[in-house]
Amino acid sequence: MKCAKLVAPRKIVIEEAPKPTPGPHEVIIEVRYCGICGSDIHAYHGRHPFIHPPIVLGHEFSGVVHEVGESVEYVFRGQRAVVEPLLTCGRCLNCRLGDYNRCKELKVIGCQTDGAFAEFVKVPAHRVFEIPDDLDFLTAAFTEPVAVAVHAVKRAGPLAGNKVLVLGSGTIGLLVAAVSKIYGAAEVISTDIYDYKLDVALRMGADQVVNVRRESLEEYIFKHVDPEGVDVVFECVGGVKETLEQAVKVTRRGARVVVVGVFGKPVEVNVGLVQDKELEVKGSAVYIFKDFLDAIELLRRRRIDVRPLATKVFSLDQVPDAFKYIDEHRDTAIKVLIKVKD
Ligand SMILES: [Zn+2]
Ligand SMILES: [Zn+2]
């Protein structure tokens, strides 16, 4: 089969590899669409703390069940499928509690094992979800990032009547803004440094947007949103200290801060403010089964429109060009997808 392999930072080669064969409880998916994630881009630049070449990236995919292992029940050849791309031990405390996104040995398909920038990918049968008939393959490939947003929003707790600030308007930030509105937020304020992404934020359901390169976020929030500060902040940038610094400043007392962005290095936070304002600071990492179900349902019911997010589609042969395209269009590229097969 054909696959696109990251062999060194900034070097992806298209190569032939043996088609994977399923173990007893595994399934082979013939890939249709696979999105390029922010973490794929970090890995491409050699800057992801947990992803290292050589590897076939790609964990946001839709496809068709091509082959099933001998002990697999309930998953059938020819089924249209999306996959929760988590490999978990099933034995550690959190696995047994059902919080397997916190597994001690968590691996992500396409991050620590070969992923879906390939014609075929091997996955555990129990992580396969059927795609509803009225959901197309391209939209279904958004299930994974929508599930990330659903999990993050649930981590924040009830949002009804709340003023919610979403820092960063990449795919995850935009989806967190959309899901926050669906889950009852009274007002969502999105930030970014690019006007194009802020326009998309408005289309996704944000009520107000702030270009933090031009405007002081602190001034904006206290003047135009609430003199007390916001109730909830989602950090969806990752990697820079400014966002968390801002987050603890613009919250009201007793607010919640959810860290969704990935930080490769430690950053400083004013813990004095966390204590004095009685802030709740929480992390959010991937998703569990229910988040995936909810994500599929939000897409099926057209509660989330992914069209403003789908920036451009490339073929499997063009994976290297797709990564270059993202680098050269940081201001407008939101989700770039690979169409592996029609
Ligand atoms: Zn991802
Ligand atoms: Zn585990």
C-alpha cells in the first residue's frame, strides 16, 4: 500500500509499505479522508514532545472497514467508519475507571504508531464507530477534533449563562467556541492574531472576537464584556506563556480555566492569582467514548457546520505539499485534509 511517512523533520516521503494485517481483535480501515492536526504540524517541525519520526502521521480519519480480525464481532467489512484513535492498556487504574484518556500507557494512532496518511490503517475493533448514512466522509473526518472540543467543554462544567473566552481560533479553538454555544454559553469571545480566523469564529458561533495582536485583551474584556471578568477560559493555543498569563488575569473570581493546548515546555503562571481568585485550572486531554458519540451526533444533526473549517483538500501523493501549504498560509489555513480515496 501507499503511505506518506515522516522520516525526519520537514521531510515526508511517499513510499510503498506492506498492507497491515489485523490481529484477532483488530480491524483494517481503508482510509477516505484524514485531517492534518496541529500536533501533526508540530511533529513535522520536530517540535512535538511525544511524536518522533519515522512515522506515518494522521489520526483524524474516516474510511471503510476493509478487513476484520478473527475474534471481531459487531464490526463488518464494508461498514463506513470513524475511529477513536486511542491505544490503551486496559489494566491501569484510569482505564478501569473508564477514564482511559488518562491511561498510563496511552498511545495515539498516527502519533506513536502508524496512522492514516496511508491507504490502510490498523485499529482496535472496539474503537470503531459506524458513520450515520447521512454523514459524508469529509464531514466524518472532523469527528475526532469535534470530540476534543466536546471533552474540553465538559471539563469546564455547566456553561449555561456563562461568558466564555476561547484563546486561539485554530480548528480546536473554533470548535470549542461552537460547542460552548451549543452547550448553553451566554456569550463566547474568541481571540486570534489573524483576522481571517476571527471571521470564521463568528461564523462558528462566537459573539465577539478580539485580534490580540492589535488590541489589549485585558482592556477589551473589562470594558466590553464584563468588568468582573469572564466565567470560563479555554486555552486553545498551547506552547506560549502569554495565553495562560492572560487567562488568569481576565477571569472573574471563582472562574474556571481549561488548558486544551499542548505545551512542550513548562511555562510560568501567576499561581498567586489562582489562589487569590479561587480559580479552577484544569487540563483536557483527548476524549472518551461518550465524547465521540456526542461528536458524531452534533455533526449528524448539523449543529456544527464544518465547511468554514475545511480550508483545502490534497491527495495522498500531495501530503508533503499539504504540510508546506499550511506553513505558507498560517493566516488562512484552518483544517487541511488529505483525500486518500473517493
Ligand atoms: Zn488531533
Ligand atoms: Zn491504561
